[in-house]
Amino acid sequence: MEGRTLTLVTPQRASSGLGTRLRQLRVAAGLTQSDLAGDRFSKEYVSQIERGKTRPTSQTLSWIAERLGVDASYLETGQTWDEYAEVEASVMRAEAAVEGQRFEEALEALEGVTHSPEARELEFRALVAESWARISHGELRPALDLLTRARDLSEQDGFSDVERADVLYRMGVCRYKLTSINTSHTLLSEALDLADRSELPCDRLRSHILEWRSRCSRRQRDFEAAREDIERALELADRIDDTLTVAHVTFQASIVAERDGQWLRARSLAERARELYEAHGDRKNVGRLLNNLGGLNYLLGKPDDAVDYLKRAFSVALEVGSEPDAAQAVSSLAQVHLGAGDWTLAEEQARHALQLLEGRPDFLDETGNAQIVLGRALMEQGRLDEAQHAFG
């Protein structure tokens, strides 16, 4: 999964809490509305600001802050510029960590960060970064709660349709991992519509939306729609100078080709995606491609090559600390050994895969596949009661 896909927006300063702060600071300073207004403007104008009926200019805010002896940023947002800069630095560290797939580091950067109600763009960016890190850890419900809050924020003035589309896209990914495929497809379609009509440059985001919608269509067994979306995603990805996005989409195009029975094309695309991931230094996805290449070589009648690829995939998964990817490699090895008639080894590896996938609701398909292999291996050994339990 990729990290933040949006260009960072400039701070949006709302006036919702400004009036309350102004009144509190004025009273604390022992000033009436007339005292504060002085000769510059009327008492009524101060009253309108305090009641939230009008928004003063930055120049006026600076003048009022000087009269009250406070930081202009604090008057406007409830945070001094130093406090704002500290929060922004934490958010930027989290975004960079998500981009680099250092998800634990992203969560650490955001730990204990508090947001001023007026600094909505910082809260939005923090919510998006944290949600992506939570998704990577399989914490799907907490991630969805964060994205729901981000979606509410994005509906306010000051946010673009691209940012709204970005939130819907991430919600779609989360719903996909929760196996709510129809809901995911709907969210991704809404995201694509917003991105398309925004008339803002967002080819990277649109490519990722199409990539994930293609996954939904595959799960819905609408393979024609899956192929159309992945072809559009490839066109968009090729237009931008982003190796990682091209790699992601090429990876999915390989899976679509495999589903179409075009195994040679699928292998060619998988090799290209692996080369791109290697150039980017993305070891986690290199391991995933090795797993897919193992499966493709098995389909092409090369079981020995398949085993070699799958063992390498397992090794890379252990190297990067990804138990789900290690589980998928072991499960694939179990299928190869099942096909070779080595029931005992197939059983052993299927059980190992299930152990690695325990407690990961975002990998239900992979868990189901391992259970099927285990059940079949047990059946072949004549252990029918155990097989029935495995299938259950």
C-alpha cells in the first residue's frame, strides 16, 4: 500500500473558536469591547467577532493580538506558531514514515499529538497517516473510525475534492480488507468520480483507486470490469514519474492476466513488477512477487522452479518481518506439495500457515485457502474426521 497521495495543503484557519478566545482574553486583560476597539473600529465590530458573525483579516487579528499582548497565532487557532510547527513536524514525520512503509514509526510520531480545532488540515493529515498505519497492522475497525473522522473534516470548507476522494479511497481499501466488497466498490467509485471531476492533477490517486476497484471486480467475478480498470490504471501510472505506483498496478495487472488464463503474460508482468520493486528498494513487495511467481511457475508445469521461488518468498517475508506474507508463501508451498502427493509435508505447511495467520481478519481468503489445503491433505491420509473439522 502506498502512503499519502496528496500534495500538502496550506493551513486552513477557521473562526469557530476565535470569538470565545477573544472574549476570554479581553476580559482577562480587563478591557471592554470599546476599550479593545479603540479608534480603529467600533464596539459592534468586536461584538460580531466574539459572536462568530464575522471573520477579521490577518492584519486585524495581528493588531488585536498586539493590543491583548498575545501571539497572533494563538488568538486565531488556540496554538502558538511554535506549537503549530511542532505538531506539523510530527505529522510530516508520520507521513514520511507511511510513505516508506515504516508504520510503527508513523504511529510513534503521532503518539500524544493534540490538535487545535482550528488547525483542521493538520488533524486531517494525521488521521490519514495513522489510518494507513493501522490498516497495515490489521487494525481495520480503528482505521475505519479514523477515516470516518477524516471524511467528516473533509466535508468542511477549505478541503478539495481530491482530498475527499483520497479519504473515500482509503475507506474503500479498509472495507475491502474487511471483505465488504460491494461497499468497497461503491466507495471507490465515489472516490473516482470526485477525483475525475476535481480537474486537479491526481493521476497517482486515480490509478490507485482503479487498481483497488479492479480487485473488487475480481472478487465479484466481473473479470471484464477488472481488466478494464487495471488497463486504465496502467495508462495513468505510466504517465507519472512514480516507480512504486507503476509497480503496484503492474502487480495487479499480472493477477488479472493470471485469472484470464494468460499465464505467460502474467509471469512477464510479475517479473516487471518485481524489477520495479527492487529498484525502489521495496523488499516486502519483492517477496510478494516471488510468491506469485512461484504460483505461476507451478501453473506452467515447473514445480521445482515454483518451490525455489516460494522458498525465497518465505525468506524475504521473514527478513522484513511480515508474518502474513510468510504464511502465504508457506500455504503456496503446501499446495505444491499437495499436488505432488506429499500429504504429510502439505499438512505440516498448511498448519504452519494457519498459525501465522491467526488473529488476522484482513487475510480471510488466505486463511480459507490454507484450511482447504489442510483438509485435502488430511483426507488423502484417511483422517476424515480431522479433515471435516478443517473444512468446517
